[in-house]
Amino acid sequence: MSDTFFTIQTIIQNRRTIKPFMMNGNKIPDEQITDLLALADWAPTHGLTEPWRFVVYTEPAAFCHQHAEMYKQNTSADEFAQGVYDNLAHQGDKASHVIIAVMRRGDLAKIPAFEELAATACAVQNLLLGATALNLASYWGTGGMILKPAMKAFLKLRDEDEVMGVLYFGYADEHPKGIRMVPLAEKVKWIK
């Protein structure tokens, strides 16, 4: 095996979900975020549609406030929970940057939407792996209003576009250890 393989293996095996409240509030230079976005731009893409789009917040509090207000405005009074509102409003308090990942459907009808979603997910994975290589903490979330029609409207997306999630980036003082619950042998079938 080559050194390059072992480097990639180490990065992949050390990528962890680190929730925003576990981040320490230190700021990542915008240039590093730009570098991560450049990695995302090299995701595989069928038909060269490059469907990934990103909305970057350098001040997470701005997004979190908007997210919480979106929840409040789009939740009936009997379903509204102040705790949910507060959580959304403060979720990024210790994050450095927030990035909303979007799949913008291409114009080639022959390419299934699934492939555009998969390509965008690959772009997100490139971001997460790049963050790991830079010893940054990252979290890919889909809670709150992220997958709701209100978020699509807020982002001025078309019906055929999809919000893939919100990504929080920052620094963390601790990185959890990784585990796999199901052995690889139970997930793979070899045919000879």
C-alpha cells in the first residue's frame, strides 16, 4: 500500500461527527473554508452537472437566529416548543462557520435526481474529510427546519432543488473515538 492510501485511510477513519455545542468558539480563517469548498467542488458528478451549491455564514449566530425564527413562524402555537426555539437559536454559538448544502437540480432530464443528490452528498463528504485533515470539527445536521418547505423558500430554491443539510465547522478540544456497530463482513457479499 502506498503512503497516499494510508493518508486517505487515516483521514477517513478519523472523521467524526462533533456536535456544535462541543466546539470551542475559535474562528477558522475564511481561507480554510474556501479551501474546503474547493475540495467539495471535485466531487464526482454524472454529466458534469456539478449540482452542489453552498451558502456560507461566517457568523453562525445570524443563521441560527433566522432558523429559530423560521421554526417559530412555521409552527402552530400548540406545537411550538420554546426549548426547540432556544436550541435552534443557540446551536451555533460555539461554531466558527455554518454552511447550508443544497442540491441544485441540473437541466439534463436524463440524469436522475438521485444521482444529483448522491453527487451533492459526495461534495459534502469532501468538505467533512477536508475538515478532518485540517483537524477541524464538523457536524452535518438535518434537524429543525432544514428539510422543511420553509427552508427551501428562505433559500429561494426551485421545487426540484433540495436542501441537503446544514454543516457546522469549528474547533474542538476533544475528538471522540470512532466505532462501527456492524462488522464489515456482514455488510459485504463477495461473488466469485
